[in-house]
Amino acid sequence: IEIDITAFYLVPKSWSKKKQEAVRTGDIKPTVKPDIDNIVKIVLDGLNGVAFTDDKQVIEIQAQKCYVFDEEQEGVDVDVKELE
């Protein structure tokens, strides 16, 4: 099993236009909690017994944290692929 996880964080409205532009250009990335390893753990534990029998079947994980400007995009996106 291969898992892709993307956690989307809302850019704080209090940030200056300069700081928001730095987010748009990729110069500022989210370093907010939770840590990426904790996100992976939560996702794997939540999918255990649902998307796969046991998380020991997962052999590859891609995880990242990103900023978004739209509240509707905030959250976690998970893609699960069964490998041949």
C-alpha cells in the first residue's frame, strides 16, 4: 500500500499582504503543530481496518503540509493506492 497525505492549513487572516505573498510563492511553509509524523500516525491509525487490514502493509508514504487561503480547502487529503 502507498499513501499520500496532504494537510492543508488556513493562512492566518492577520498576516500582512507581504507574508501572504510569501506563502503564494512558496517562501513560507507551515511549521505549525501537529508535527508531520503525528499527522501520518493519526491517518494510519484511522485507516487501520478500514482501507487496509493492518498498517504494516504500508510500504511507502508521502506526506506534506501546505497553506491554503480558502476555509473550504482546509483539512487533510489522503490518497491510498494498492501496489501490485
